[in-house]
Amino acid sequence: MDIVLRDRFTSLWQKYFPGAELPKTLELREISPDVEKVPPPEGWSCLICQLNRVRKGTPLVFDENSISCPGGLMYSGYSAERPPDFRYFLSYGKPGVLEGERYKMTPEIVDSWEKTIPEFSSAGKEMHFKRWDQLGEADAPEVVIFFARPEVLSGLFTLANFDQSDPNGVICPMGAGCSSIILYPWLEEQKQKEKEKGEAKDEPEDGPKVVLGTFDPSARPCVPLDVLTMAFPMKRFEKAVGYMEESFLATKEWERVEKKIERSGALYGRE
């Protein structure tokens, strides 16, 4: 990790987003027997809930044994299997047998939607989550994850589109809460790495996309009031940090938003 970048962003964040919580980071590394992993949970547990510890300053490392949620295993790249009757579980269920989440109208829509989910495997790797201020030189984050309220999201959204001609610099694909902070932003980061190596099949015109998410009703109990996530692929984030001071953040218009960010922190506290 570039420590100069870490400290520069921290300073700019405190200046333009006063009181807002620092982002969290994700890095996939080769599995090491010497690294302590999150122990297997007893019963079902949501990965988003567990990340609240990271938000409070406890770095966590996950492997496939640390996750019990089938969706979490899928969106973390540890399993390509679906639970039995998944197409019914995500739609209207089976009367007397299975209660459906009703996130899709029909099982057929579930089938079609599943075909759009990108292939992703993290077999043999572990996921390292850290808060931004705890990053060290040995770290190599691949995704930068913000948990934020609307005023902060407004700034991040506009910053993500600042140097883009594509109006869709921020995307919002449907999926479990963990898909919006792991699967989609991590794959966007890999696309950029492939592009830089000249290996990209379809080169994105304006660079990797930023991902807005955690709309999943199943994950919402794990997230504070009025908070969503926005996840930057690391290479996209590095670029954004470079133009923060020449962007709208330096205007009087943004100063008015800064005051709202400060009031939001005072009203809700620091979860």
C-alpha cells in the first residue's frame, strides 16, 4: 500500500467529508495457514453483519469456512452451487414446503437473472477486510468500500463520474448485499488490470465502474439507518483521489453539503 496515498486521502476526506466514517478495504490473498480467520459461525450468519466489526476497527480475514450463508459463499467466489429450489426461494416459494423471499416475480425470472451473474472464483484465497486508516505497506487493497448516508453518497457519486463521459460511471446491479462490495467491484478491478496488461477482451471506454449497493432487504438489518454502500475498484479510487481538489469538492456549493454531513453525524452518532 502506498502510505502517501493512504494519508493524503485521509486528510482530504476529513477536509471535504467532515466526520464521515473512513472506508473499508477488501483484498484477496493466497491462503496462509499463519493468518487467523473468522471462525465458522454457528448457523446462518450474514457477512454484512460481520463487517460491522471492521467498521469499528477490527480487521477480519475470511475463507470459505468463515461463511455460512449460501449467497455469501456464492458472491465471495467460494461456491458456484445454489441451494435446493433456489429459483423458488428467491421468488414465491413452495406452499407448505419453502417460504419464498419474493425478490423475483417468478422462478423463470430467477433462471434468466442467474445467467447474468458473472463467473467468479476465489478458491485458494482468503478475503482481508481492513479499515482505511489501518492499512500498512504490506497491504494491496483491491476494493475500497464506503458505508455512507445520502450527502456522502452524493459526493462519492459525483466524484466517480467527474472524469467520465459515460453517464453510468456508477452501476447498481441486483444481488445480495455482499455482491455489491465483493463480486462486482472486484471484477471491475480485474477488468482494469487486464486492460493495462493488454489482455482485456472488451476494453471499457471510461474505466472500471463504481458499485452502489446494499439494497438487499435481507442485509438491511445489518446496516445502520439510512446507510448504503459505494464500492470503488482500487485503480478507479486512486484516480479519483488524484482529482478531488480540482473537483466540485473545492466549491462553495459543496461547503453547504459539508455542513449537512456534519449535522448528520451529530444527529445519528458514529455507528
